[in-house]
Amino acid sequence: MNGIIEISDVTFRYPDGGENARFVLDGVTLSIEQGSFVAVLGHNGSGKSTLAKHTNAIFLPEGGAVYVDGIPTTEEERLLDIRRTVGMVFQNPDNQIVANVVEEDVAFAPENLGVPSEEIRRRVDATLKLVGMSKYAKHAPHRLSGGQKQRIAIAGVIAMHPRCIVLDEPTAMLDPIGREDVLRTIKRLNREQGITVVLITHHMDEAAQADRLVVMNRGKVIEDGAPREVFQKVEELTGVGLTVPETVALLYRLRQRGIDVPLDALSVEECAKAVYAALNH
């Protein structure tokens, strides 16, 4: 096992569904490499959030196994090690903010882990700087915007020094500016700090920014590859109720009209160049 997270043939049903409940996860196998940025894309009910909760033992598999840094998530006595390795950020930041002052909130988890006071101070300062929130250290979290709150929630997780951070739809409740702030923070953590990022999302533009894209439908992984490769499969994705980035959708429509353009131009700039080249060929 080489990945920081190894998911092997995992099945899972919610217990309140009875014996005839459908599998929310149905034979999922994934390996998440250290230092990678992976987006997991799927519509509501695809199993992506349930999968996220398996990565740090919030849920345990009914069948198969999940390993975090080689530790089976079923090893209850290693739960603290698992959650130190994989930190979780959820959809609603208000559910993760526990203190009345920003810096106290970021310090909360390290204090519970028994980190010495001087080290906590250093971590709080460094983490707030990392997420661009240093000037708000003395502020009340409830007075911040949604995007700022989510960055504080991320800081609270990063202060535990996890090697991997799993974000379950962290921008779902945010406006476009807040979404952009959080995505920028996530990418910085991955590229500058080497933190493994698993981003659960249903936003195509967010998924396009990852290095690897995993697409789920009805509890199964149906696509797994680089976003440029996966998003070219327009018919397969639309067939399971998903869309593609607007750039790819435009290029696809042009192709249907006989214009020879590539489908792997994800950014607006790449798309514009591809259309210009095709029209001036």
C-alpha cells in the first residue's frame, strides 16, 4: 500500500435502511497518493460524502477496508493517529467553530491533543497566516463572512498538522467570492505545504482545478483520471446527470457542428485559443 489513504472494495449501507437498503458505497477501490490534489465529483446521492466520512473513521466500512497511512480505520485504539493524519472540513463552517475568538478556535484542537503552549502559539500564528486570516486573529468568528469562516475552519484542522485534509463540499454554502477564497486556500495548502487534498464537490469548475478527478454515481466510481481526460467524456457524464465545465460544453457543441476543436481546453483562455485557431484554420 503506497497511498496515504487506501480504499479497498468498500461497501456501506446506512443501518436504518434495513437489510434491503441499497449500498451507498458499492465496491469502491481508490488509492490517494501523498501530496496529491484529488476532486471527487458526483450528484447528490452518489456516495461521495459517505466516502469522505470513511477516510477518517467517522464511518466504518460494512465490507472491504480503509487504511490511513497503513492503519486500518477499524483499529479503534489507533483512532487518534488516524484523525491526526486525515483532517476533515465540512460543508457548514459554523458546525466546526467552537470558540468566541478566532485564534482561540484555531488553538482548540492542538490544545486537546496536548500540544505545548509555545508550540500552539506558533501553530496558530503560522496557520492563520497560511489561510490569509492573520488580521482577524482577535475577531469574533460569527462576525466573519461565510468564506472567512470556512478559512478559519480549515485553519483549525491544519493546526493539527495533518498530512491529508478532506473537504466535504466546503463551498456549498458560499457565494462566488467566498468559493474563490476557499479554493485558493486549498490549492496553496497543497502546492506550498505538500498537504494531500481530497475535495468532495458537485461544482465542475472546482473539480477542474484538481490534479485528479474521481467521478461517482450510485455508490460506484465510474471515471478516474486527469480532469482534462475525464471531462472529454461529455456523453458519459451527462448520461448520469452531471454536466461539464462551460468551456468543454461550448467546444462539444462546436464539434457537433463540424468544427474541429479539442475537448481538453478547460480554462477560458485555452478555450478561446482553441476556438480562434479552429476558426482561422
